[in-house]
Amino acid sequence: MSIQKQARRLTAPDIFARKGGEPIVMLTSYHAHTASLVDQHCDVILVGDSLGMVMHGFESTIPVTVEMMILQGHAVMRGSSHSLVVIDMPFGSYEGSKEQAFASAARILKETGCGAVKLEGGKRMAETIAFLVERGVPVMAHVGLTPQSINVIGSFKAQGREEADWQRIEQDTIAVAEAGAFSVVIEAVAEPLARKLTASVAIPTIGIGASVACDGQVLVLEDMLGLTPRVPKFVKRYGDLGPGIEKAVADYAAEVRSRAFPGPEHVYAMKAK
Ligand code: KIV
């Protein structure tokens, strides 16, 4: 009897160890099927709270709940076997207190089996990050543009355009690294700042709209596939699936309407042979 060794899933320490090394490839996924497609090419799959906008059509990520994240997190865990799966802590599930954050994070880890959580915020979340990490919760931080703050910042605009803002974003990045985050997403900051941040911390920086000067990159899968109508300017489209899907649906509808659709009769005809 041969014993096949199952490939081990990547862990938060594996990703931490990639600082300054081979760039980290990260994409979002919310479903088992897309997770199985991206798994072999990615190091990290993020079950992002962007699912609120991408899957559910909300205007922002604010309405997303822990239950929604757990449901889609389960699906992504079932569809993947190689990548580290990181699940976003949604707005309102962690900011109240360190204890609230731990209860939410523990629920997400226990109920999905994922390898880490992500939360937004720099200096203000440092104490919470340390509390979680000390209690066995690997944390990916998220600084720069933090979409859950939309009602305070007013729009999804790039951060750190003025050099005067750099210090704050740098302090945020250093604070989450010192608190024990194993990596940090840096969203929508200009290249010189991204380069400075990447040089300032010993944890990998993962950029989204933050130039090549990061240790890795993340994109929202549907954005890079051309499946979302409103895409941030920095997103490069690697596919244009929207029109392809529309054409397939139109072809199907036309066949059904003209009674040319090869439905079960086709299968029965084959069986009868
Ligand atoms: O929710 C999400 O998809 C994210 C990425 C944009 C990094 O946080």
C-alpha cells in the first residue's frame, strides 16, 4: 500500500517568511469553484469583505456580516487545498474591543478552518492585533485606503498623495508590524510611499494599487477578470469575461426561444441508440 503525502497548505508563518523573497501572489475568492481555479497559482486566497459589493451589490462593505464571511469562507476552504485562506473581519465585528475581536476571530477560525483573519486599521488596531496574535489568531493587517472607513473618508480615494500624510501611514504600518501582524495589505498609495513602507517593516507588504514596490500583490478576482462594472483605476484587467458571459447567455436564450436548445431530448435520443 502506498502512502501518498498530501501537499501541506501554506500557513501564516510561510507567508511571513517570504519578506523580501519571491513575490506573494494573492487574489480574492468567495466561492468553491473560483477558489479551485485560483488555488494552484496563488499563495494566499482572501475571502474579502468586498464580497458585499461584488456578490451582493451593496454600495460599500459596511453591511457585510460575520455570518456572510463564514458561509463564503467555508466554500473557499472546500475549493482549495494549497493556498493560505485569509478571511476578512467585517465592519462592526472587531472594533468595539479586543475581546469582541477575539470572539469574532475565534468563530471565523473555528467554523471555517481558515488560516488567518484580516482586519483594517493601523495604530488604532495595534493593541487588538497583539491581543489576537498572543491568543493564537494570525492577523493580516490592512492600511492606507481602508474601505470600511468609507463613511468617514467620504470616497475610495488614493491615500498619501500629500507627503504630509506619509508619516501617518508609515506609523500605521510600523504599528501593525510591531503588534505581530504576519503581513500587511497596503491599499491605494503612491509608489515612493509603498517603497518606504516596504523598507520600514520586517513583515511582507501586499499591495493593491500600491505599485510594484511591495512584497506581493492582491486584486479582487472579479475586477481583474472584467466581471465588475465599476473597477478602480489601478486595476489591470487580465480577462474580459463579462461580454463572454453575456454572449453565452444570449445564445442560450435564443436557442431556447427558437426551440433549438439541445435539452434532455438530446440525451434521451443518445440513450435510445
Ligand atoms: O475585501 C477585499 O477584497 C480586500 C482587498 C481589496 C484587499 O480587502
